[in-house]
Amino acid sequence: MTAQLIDGNALARQIRAEVAGRTQALKARGVEPALAIILVGDDPASQVYVKHKVNDSSETGLTAKLERYGADLAEAELLERIDALNKDPSVHGILVQLPLPKHMDSHKVIEAISPAKDVDGFHVASAGALMVGQPGFWPCTPHGCLRMLDSIGYELRGRHAVVIGRSNIVGKPMAMMLLGRSATVTICHSATADLGAMTRQADVIVAAVGRQNLVTADMVKPGAVVIDVGMNRNAEGKLCGDVDFDGVKEVAGWITPVPGGVGPMTRAMLLVNTIEAAERATA
Ligand code: GUN
């Protein structure tokens, strides 16, 4: 292996320790930072994610207030609940776990969250703030990727980053964050013709499509940084990313593993956004 590993577990641990310190500082001023987590229905993956979020919060001293509702909850009731949480000064962050049941309009629900408490960074106001360089909450996954680049002291200015994937919660905000650091950014997606011709020009590749082996060794410039946001299951049912890790690690300069890469960073950045929300609300 020639590439150096960017260890998401280790970096996330460090970030959690920083958040724990900030939490203690708020508590010393009499503020109990709190995150409300709303889970509607019984999607098995969502239940696991939410359990992690509750545990991560407790571990860093944040109060996690989990509210669980049946899959038959009316959208209007959910909107009322969000409205109450928006007005509740003891709640600093609000997270509605996605996906929501099919009878609900997820966009409408997310837009009901106060931007000041939008710790997922999914609200249009949060996306707009990122776009125009104003303070807001950045989505956790791309923010975590940026922190991984920072952790290796990577200077993005003047570099070419290729982001593969154009989702509202990863690809697009990732591109904005990289642009904000004066990188040149190309956004590709699964339908991009000759993806390899694009990625071979890249100093940084961020793969966020959700397709195993999307990025192979022949698509990577020697020494490039490869960040793998993918979360897929391979033929044996094991978790894998979008990058052919075994091949690409022989070419890249830096690479993130799956598992143990971007995943733990996403979780850590939710804690960062939550403590940030509490600090802003009580400044
Ligand atoms: N479902 C899967 N990932 C996420 C996430 O980061 N936030 C929310 N709210 N729901 C999700």
C-alpha cells in the first residue's frame, strides 16, 4: 500500500473530545445543550442510525431527546411538534430522521425546522447560507470530509477537486465547501460520460454515488486524495464504499477506508453542529 490512510474513527474521537469540552463550558454557564431527534416509523436502518446519534450525544454530554412516532403519524401532527420544538428554548438542535413515511412531504417537514436549529443542514436557508458564504449549518457528511482534508494539512487552494454525486446533502454542498477553499471544482455524477477522464485530472476525488467499484485505480492520478462517501454492501454482505480500495490504495496518496472513514465523521459533525447551535443560541 502506498496511500496513507485517513482514519475517520481516530479523527471523530478527537472531535467528540472537543465537543465534550465545549459542552462542559456551556454547562458551566448553566446551559444544557440538547438535541431533539424525531424518528417516525420503524425503518430498521433508521433505528440503528438514531441509536448511534443518541449514544454519541450522551457520550459527549449533550442531552438527546428522542421522540418516536408510529408510521401512521399525520404530517400535520409532525409539523405541530416541530413548531413546538422550534419555540422550546431548552432545545438547540432538531433532527428529523429520514426517510419519512411515504405519506409525508420530506421537503415540507425539513423546511418547518427553524434554520437556527437545523443541525442536519438540510434546510434551504442552510444551503443558501453555504452558497453565499454566510454563517449557517453545513451538512454533516461533506463537512466531515472537509475536516478529513484539514486533518492531513491539505492545501485546497488552486487544486482540482472532482466530486462524484450531486445530491443535495453531499455532492452539491461538498462542491460549495471546496470552492470556498479556492479549489477548482468539477461535479460529476453517475451519468457523466468518461468519468475516468475527469477523475484522472483530480488532486482530490470525493466519491458519493452509492455504487461499489465506481472509482478504480486506473481512474486515479498518482498521489491524489480519495475520499469515499459510499455505503454499499458487497456480494458477501460486507460494508464497502464507492472506491475499489485495494486497487486505489496502490495509486492514491491518501485514502479513506469504508468502514471507519467518512461514516464516523458524519456522526461527529452532527455533534459539532449541535454544540454550535447551543453556543449561538446562548451567546
Ligand atoms: N437518514 C440517513 N442519513 C441521515 C442524516 O444524516 N440525517 C437525517 N435526518 N436522516 C438521515
